[in-house]
Amino acid sequence: MNVRTAPERLRKAIRDAGQPAGPLPQPTPRARQFDMLLALAIGIATLYYAIDNWKQQVPEFPPGAVRHVPPTGLGGLALMATLALIASAALALRRRYPLAVLCVVTAAALLTPYDVSRLTFYAFVIAVYSAAVHSPYRVVTLAAMPVAVLLVGTSGNSVKPIVPSQYVTLLILVPMAVAAIGLRTWKLRTDESRARLTALEREQAEALRRAVEHERARIARELHDVVTHNVSVMIIQAGAARKIMKTSPEQAGEALLAVEAGGRAAMTELRHVMGLLTMADEPEGADGDTDPTDTAAELAPQPGLDQLGMLVGRVRDTGLPVGLTVTGPPCPLPPGVELAAYRVVQEALTNTVKHASGATAAVTVEYGPDRLRVEVTDTGGRPGAGAGAGNGRGLLGLRERLAVYDGTLSTGRRLTGGYRVEALIPLEAP
């Protein structure tokens, strides 16, 4: 434990007192110009006062007589002018070096005869104010200010007032006017700050609303992509099993197994999506243990291009012939890009199953040097049982998903019949 003695603490306090409590003042050009004009005005006023006071001390001579001014009178005038100019000129640096200006003006005020204290009094008041406002050396300044005020206030023994009686009213009114202007400025700044705060709150509320809408759209897109494909396949498989249940029980059983597999796949993807949305663990079972199958499903990565074969296989089981072609050397892609490409194929094949029963489909994945191209085409067919249930949300969701990666989606009918879906996703250069 580090225990400091009293002398060490005193030395540390003295050393810290000489350190600035904040950044050194950096006055703006306009502030420097104002300080120069203030120093010039104070210098002219005090110099005029010095000359006028000196004239009052010179004896009057009869008209026509030879005037003779004693040398001491000229020396007094030079002293008063010098002190007035030093005190007023120092004010030009009152923002940049406030503590040094206070010391210089205090020294000039102490050297000023008490009967002409007005020469440096006004400059001293401004110097004290400047030190209190602008000096970063707070400890030294707070110690120097009362000392300077005490020295200047007790110097001399004359009872002649520093401020003329005709200027007392002005001396009272000027601070009141300055205080009123400061109060008005503070009120205006407070109103501006309140208006900015209100506008910021509105912007934050609007941003939150947009974020909520975006999140809702993302959830709807994910659920659509996950559910629509698997449910469409399950409906077709279940319908086929129902039709051949009596005539071909074995084929009906295979169709029902495909329905079961599609349901499990749908549940797996739903658990994965809901896990990402809630970021919470699945509730434990009655015996306190979680289902290993569910845990494995949650830990499984989202589907990518390496699972296109399984996707195409499930669609083939519905009776839709699908060809898969991959061109170009496969390269590792970000998970988001692979998921977007997978969803394009999934949505396109789902639409083919629903709207082109009896057609033939083809899936093409082309790895290019700067882009990934995914195309799904079909030869056209008759609408299936769920063809009228679509609302176009699937293709809109694909465009939104691809837009995240600066990808584009092109859809439309083919001249030779059927439908075509093409996605282009730019790839970053390695």
C-alpha cells in the first residue's frame, strides 16, 4: 500500500496546480480582432484621461506670458501614459494568455498613483474577468485573483472615488444590460437545444419504426422461404399418396415417407430461423434433458449451394424432372450469399411445382470470376392445386434478399414457353 507523507502530498499538490485543467485557449480570429479593438478603445480613453488630468495640474498663466512647465510635470505625464498604454495593450492578449495579462495589469495598477487609479482600473477589471473565464490554470488563477484584488484595492490612502459619480448609473446599467443579453442568449440556445432534442427524438422514433418494419419483413421473408417450399412438396406428395393408396400401397407409402421427410426438413429450418430470432434455448423436456435431434438441428448451418442436390432430389420425388448443372470452379462464398442463391433455386422450383405441373425444370449454377449466376427454367405446364394461393411475396422477398449483396433478379416468361428466373450476385475479388 502506497502511503504518502504530508510533504509528498504537498509537493504533488503544488506540481498539479501548475498543470492546466483543460486545453490552452485558442481564440478565433474574430475574438482576436475584438480584443484588439477593446485594447485600442481602453488605451485611447485612459490616455485622454491622463492628458486631461495632467493639464489640470499645470498652473494657469496670464495671457501673453511665457508658459513654463516644470520637468516633474512632464515626467508625471510620461509615467501615466506609459502605465495606461501597458495596461490597455495587454488586453489584446487577454484570451490567449489570461493569467499573464492579469499579472501585467496588476503590476501596472500597483504602480499607478491612487489619485489617478482610473488609468488602470478598467483594464484591471477586464483582466480579472478574462482570467476567471479563459485561464486553464484554475488553481493558480483562483489563488492569484483575490491576491490581485486585495493588493489593488488597498493600495494608496486617498478617498477620491475611482469611478466618477456621474458614471455610477452607467456602471450599474451596463452590467444589467449585459446580464439581460446573456439571459436572452441563454434562452435562445436553450430553445434551440430543446428543438434539436425533439427533432432527434422524432428521428430516433422513425428509425425505430423503420427498423421494426424491416425486421418484420425479414421475418416474413424467412418464414415464407422456409415454409412454402416444404409445404408445397408435402401437399403434392400427400395428394399423390391419396390417389394411389388403394391401387399401389407401396408407392403410396413412399410418397408418405417423402411427406414425412419434408415435414422434418420444414421443422428443422423453422427451429433454426426461430432460434436466430429469439436467441434463446429451446425449453427442456419433462425429464430435464433436451432432445439431441433438436440440438443438432439448431447447430446445423443454414442451407447453401452444397445442398442443392438434396433440394433437387426432394422436388424430383414429387414427379417433376429437374436437371442440375454447375459450371466453373466452385469457390468459397460468404454464408449469406450461399443462402440467397439457395433460396432463389428453392423459390423458383416451388413456383414450378405449383404453377407448372407436368413441366421439366433445369437449374444452372455458374461460378464466374466476378459474379455468381443462378438460373432456373421450366418448360411450362398446367397450374397445380395450390397455384391460386400465391401473392407474389416470394419473388419480392428474393429481390430484397439479393439487394443486400448488390445482386439482381430477373424473371419472366420464355419465348419457347415456360418461365425463367435468373439471379446475378457480384463476388468480391480475392
